[in-house]
Amino acid sequence: MHKQIITIIPHYNNPKGLETSIISINEKIKADIIIIDDGSSKKPNIQKLKEVYKQGTIFYKKHNKNKGIAEALNIGLDYAKKNKYKYIARLDAGDKFFKNKLTKQYKYLEENKDVKLLGTWARIIDSKGNFLYNLKHPTKYKDIKKSMHLNSAFVHPSVMFSSEVLTKVKAYPLQYLAAEDYGFFFNIINQYRAENYPEILIDYVVDENSISTIKREAQVKNRIKIMIKNFYFGAYPIYGIIRSCILVLFSRSVLNKVKSKTYN
């Protein structure tokens, strides 16, 4: 028998952010958590988190040394698959779910069996909690398939997906440093229907110390590799590669300033 939902949270030296994220989960349904500690020197207080969290059970796995987020996420996927969870969600330490975020996604996926991956819109904030902009990716599958050739059409810690996708898409690809989510989502949408839920259901923190910021150049270059892998002759793939070649010249902080003025 399938268990219903498990949320994968990788952790690396951010115990305060981890606690903030877990406290934010407020659902009508049971939702377990698997924390993968990626060789942190700043250890989370797992016993305290288990006492605080009332929505389900917290499980904990630890790497003895830092192996990177893709490895940590794949440990979480293996755990979810072996323990027969029907749906897998994501959350990053520091980000926060809005009330009943998982409940709404679960209900939608149950009512729309052909959809196997479901993201949500997000409120983008800085590390001090200041509002930057709202991020509203395309909601329909046909638009997502086009948009993916420009950039990821999903906010990574917003997604919930059926464990069924793991029969064909085995894991996050390890060869795309800081872009493993983009490769993972591309592999999913090439074989399964995916959508975004048209509601802001997560606070997503843009942090100057995040992988996307520190390894910005490597991330964009690996996105280009993924674009080339999925390339066909069309307006979106051609424009996407040209656009990414230009974006590699700009820092994430500059792009966020542009986005905050564009989206607001």
C-alpha cells in the first residue's frame, strides 16, 4: 500500500533555515519529511524538529562529507521509492510553504491523474525577508514545454510529483552542476504531463550564499548543455541558447534587480 506524501529537504549548514521551513508546513493531510544532511558542520537538532513537527514523521539521513545537492536529493528519491510514497515534494532550508500548499497539490494531482509533476507560483524574497517579486511560470503543459527551452519552468522547491516518474526518470543527473533540477524536469516533461498550480504557495529565498548565486556561471553553462541535449530547430530552442549565452555575462544579483522592476 502506498504512503501518500514525503517532502525531501536537503540540508547543509543552515539549521535555522531548516527549522523555519519545517515550521511553515501546515496541512490538512499527513505529510512526512526526509532530511538529507550533506556533511554539515552545523548540525540540525533533529530531536527538536521531531517534537515541533506534528504533520507527519521526520526521517533523517546524513552524509559524512559534502557530496553536493544532487547526491543528497537522489538519496531522498531512493528513500521515497523504497518506502512506496505516492507523491514526492521538495523544499529547501529557508524557504516556506504557505498554508495547505501540499494539500492543494495533492488534491489537484488526485483529480488530474494525467499530470505527474505539479509546481506552483512563488513569492521571491531576499535573505532578510524583503519582497522582491512574484514569479508566475506558465501553468499549461504546452506552454511549459516551450518555456523550458528558455529556462526552468518550475520553482524547484515548489514541486510535487508522482513517484511513477521514477520508473523512467531514475534520478537527478549528476553531470550538471547547479542545474540538476533543470535536467531532471526536462527529462520528466519529455515523458509525462506537467503543470503549474496558478497560485503563490511558497516563499522562495534568493540568497547570496546559495548554489545558484555562488556557482552562477557553471549553472548557466550547464543549462546550455541541457538545452543542446533537448534541441530541435525552432524559435524557442534557438532563442533560449542565444539568451543563455548572454545571461552568463551577468550576475544573479543584477538579474534579480531587473526582474523585480519587470514583474512588479
